[in-house]
Amino acid sequence: MVAQNVAFGILAAAMVIAALRVVTTQNVVHAALYLVVVLAGAAGLFVLLAAEFMAVVQVIVYIGAIVVLFLFGIMLTRARMGKEAGLDNEQRGLSLAVALLLLGVLAFVLVDAFSDTRVEPTTIVRTGDVGIRIFETYMLQFQAVGFLLLATLVGAIVLARRD
């Protein structure tokens, strides 16, 4: 149990540092790469929870697809690859205050709503059962998201090809 706590602490610290770098870096490509660290940390947390399927899905879908889509979008729109000075402003204190206020409100609402709720283990034991449950209920939504991502990629290519 102690090794799991140490691993959780290391993963959580790496995720927090990388998440802060995502929003503070002035290089868009570096921000996408810091996002990879955050998402890989989430996959590591799934491994600690013995949810290996979710860890693999996290790696394949988010790191393997979404971040690659972000990088393609950055490269196809010919965004600057270096630092940009115009990405920062003087409202960091206000944004920190709003973020802490939001954290407090969310924590209060979640504790108030779910403090007496107990999570029971589910009866799903196979990966196939997970797929069947997801695609029986949300098939139309998956198709809509796939079409939206395809349209986004085609739009980025059209914008990049206008010369």
C-alpha cells in the first residue's frame, strides 16, 4: 500500500507541474507535449486503480489520437513554432482567484451532493461487456464526434492550403 501511495504522489506531482506548464508556456507545441505528460499520468493513475483497460484506452484515444490531432492542427495552420510574446497578459492574479473560487464551489457541491453515497463495484468483468454497453447506448454520439473530427481535419487542411 505504501508503494502505491508513493507512486500516486509522484504521478500527481508530475501531472500538476505539467498542467501548470500547459497553461503558462508560450510555445504552442510545448503546451501540446506537456498535455501528453498530463494524459500519461492519468493513464498511470488508472493502472494504480487496476483499471488496465481504461489506461490503454487513455493512451490510445487521448495520447494517440487527440494530441496527434492537436499537433496536426498546429502544423497545418502554420502556427508559430517559437515563443509568442502576445499570449500573456496581466490578469494572472484575477485568474488564480477565480480558479480557487471555482475549486471551492465545486468541492462544496460535490461533498454536499455525494458525501453519503457509496460506490458499489460493477458486474462488468470483460472488455467486450464495456464495449457493448457503450455502443448500445451512445452509438449515435460516437458517430457524430467522428464526423466532427473529420470535418475539423478537412477544414484545417483547406485553411492551410490557401496560398
